[in-house]
Amino acid sequence: MSDFIFPHDLREGLIAALPEDTAQHDEAPAARHLYLPASHAKALHPNTTLIQGMRGSGKSFWFAALQSRELRGLLGADTGLSPDTEVTVGFGQRSLGGLFPSKNVLTSLLKEGFEAQHIWLAVVFKQVMGNQAPAAFAALESWKPRIQWMIDNPETVDECWYQADTKLDGAKQYHIVLFDALDRTADDWPTMNRLVRGLLQVVLDTRAFRRIRLKVFARPDQLEDPVVANFPDASKVLNQKIILEWPRRELYGLLWQYLANEQRYGEQFRIAVQKILPAIHWKQEDGIWLVPEGLRRNEDSQKAVFHAITGPWMGKDKRRGFPYSWLPSHLGDARGEVSPRSFLAALRHAAQDEPRTNQEFALHYESIKRGVQEASKIRVRELEEDYPWIRALFEPLAGITVPCHFDEISRTWREHRVVADLERKIEDQAVRLPPNHIAEGNDGVLQDLLELGLVERLKDERLNMPDVYRVGYGMGRRGGVRPVVS
């Protein structure tokens, strides 16, 4: 290994390379940011129909990327995709000109007695048939008559499916219908569970086709309720789901992808890497610099490069830990899962932090800690977008030190009437997607927090909260990253 140290202007390179907003909003990502972890390649294959991922794991990133012909071409060799793969949207964050029903329309259709399975089947039928749909179906302008037409004309529908699938198979081409942002389908869990269940039934129904496929992106909590799997052969769908995982080496591989392809600083980074690791050789394809395998798979090589940016320790000596392992370990949830969005945000904010006097390395260890604080605030905001009731539970706990016994948390909740007030708001329909087990009181709410990975139960029965959430909610931990004080 080398004694090379990155110059301080790499801080500017990190700021330029890493996006301010790492959230995906249905827009196709830039090709230079297309990094494919090995575990994700199988998730993108046409025959993979159910993909599970935590918030920020890349579900919406891939949902958007699959809609781009250019990006499908870049992904093709590893995923079984081709530029000619037909890709349409069955549900997403934004309604696309009536191509799929909105949340309000879905609710209305269910109230009128339509089964969720029939609703989604009509959505997929419309997407796959396109201009080839029967004239009687194509003439219908709203979802209620479309669904009813399919129910009333099963033989015609079956023939249409057969013809469309045969045509695709003859062209050796897939048609994939994408589903994302399932939390936008409903405001309450029973309705959403019903819709997810119906969607998975359609996934199962379409598995019989050779070339027509659904690809559903879902969060873990959207698949956990027993109601979701309450139909025959549900295991054939759920047991074959692929989880979007980000092991430590893939997080750093993603970082190298951003840095190597930054227009102004990328060349400087690539040359510096070769000074540290002479055996590493960069290759460029279609104008994009690819992360060398040795820098994707070998964690010792990754550590050497990262420590040339940060220094070897998270303090004045090794007792404080090593930056390469310290950063992802302080960004993981209770399951140890790290969001790449949080990882990139922490590094960008670390680079933006005011440099220290006589700072030797491009990133100071105190700046990395500050980056974790900022990433925690971002993670908390994202969490509250999905579960607005979380803030009411954690705000009264600001200032306590974890790990602690649940009695301390439960007592604080009772003193502030937290759960009682939350139950009242739920009755008033002022809370979207409330805790599933709130009817069981404080213990039920704790169960929801454990299932979401927001807290973990230690061997001695005390509860701990991962730094990525603890810091943002102002809770303390001895020897840990300082909490954010508002």
C-alpha cells in the first residue's frame, strides 16, 4: 500500500460529485451514476417480479432507470434486459396522464365493490395492450367501465393476453409493467394491505405468460401483514422476492463511481487511486468510467483509498475506530441495513464542513461525525414522510440516554399522553398509515418500532436506537455521536 494522501481540494470534488438531493423522483438517473451492485442485477432481471427494499435503498432509482432505453442498454449484459424491452408504469409517485388510477380513484373503486385483483389486472391489461387493445375497451375513458368490461368479457380478455404474449415471444422481447410508491395507494393499512394483496395476485397470474411481467418495488412493512399473503400460492411470489441490499463494499463502490465520473475532479481521483493501488486500472465504456473489480470487491483496497481521504482513525488514535468501518456502522438501522442515500449525504455534508486548522487529510474525523449528524436529520425527515406519527413518539424522548429499559420510555409516553393523543387523531382520520398495533397500547407501538428497525432489543432486554435515528431525535448515548440539538 501507499503513503499517498489525497489533496484537500478533494473536498470540493466530493461536493461536486455527490448530489444535494439523493432522493429519486421518477426522473431517469444520469448514466455516470449507474452503479449496479451484484445483488441488484438479479432484481432487475425480467423474471424477478417482487423487489423489497428499505427507504433509500434504490427502489425508485431502479424504477426510474428501467424506464430509460439508454440505461436498459447499459444494464443489459448483467440483467437480461435489452434496449428493446417494453417498459410501462402501472403505479408510481406521479400519475402519468391517467395511465393508472390515483389513490382517490383506487379508494372509490374498492368502495364500489371491485376486487383489488381486478383493478390491477385492468391496469396491466391497458399497459400491455396499448394501441392493440380491443376497440370496445379502448373506447372506455375511466377505470370503472374498463374493469367491468374485463369482468364481463373473460374469453376476449384471455385471447388478448395470449396474442400479446405470443407476439412478444416471437420477437424475443419482454413487456415489464412497473409498480412503485405503494404507500401512495392508500392512507390506511387495511386498504393498502388489500391493494398490495391484489397486486401480488396479479403478479402470480401473469407468471404463466412467457414475456409479460410485473415488477413490484415494495418496502418490508408493506409485505409483512399476514393479510397480504392470504391467497393460494402466495408463497410462490413472496419466497422469490429479491432484497436490495447494500453491503459495505457496495456503498464504497458507489462512492468511487460518483468520484471517478465527476467532470472536473474525476481524473484527479482516478490518478490518485492508481498511486495508492498500482495494480488498479480504470476502463471507460460508453463515456463512463467503470469501477475496477479490485476496488469493488477488495475491502482492504477500499480501506486504503478511503483512509487516504480521511486518515486512519476516528480520533487521535485507533481506540475511536477506523473511518472505513465507522461511517457505515453509524448509519445502519437496527437490522444493520444502510441506505446509500444516507451514506452519500453524510459524506457530502462532511466535505462541506469547515476545515480544521492544520488539517492533514481531506476529511477530518470530526467532519465525518458532523456528516452523520446531518444524514440523521435527513433520515428522520424521510422517515416522517412515510410515518408521520413517528415524531409524536420520539420528540418527548429527546434528552434520554440509550440503551435504556422500556419502562423509562413507556413512562415518558404516559406522562405526555403520547399514545392516547395518537389514538384520538387516528379516530379523527388525521394520521396517515398509523401504527399497526396501536390497539395494544405502548407495548403494541413498541412492536411496530421494532419491526421497522427503529429500535432494537439487546440481550439484557434494554432498548437501543441506531445512531442514524437517535442523533436526529436528540437522544444521547455514552461515547456516541452527539445528538442534534434544535
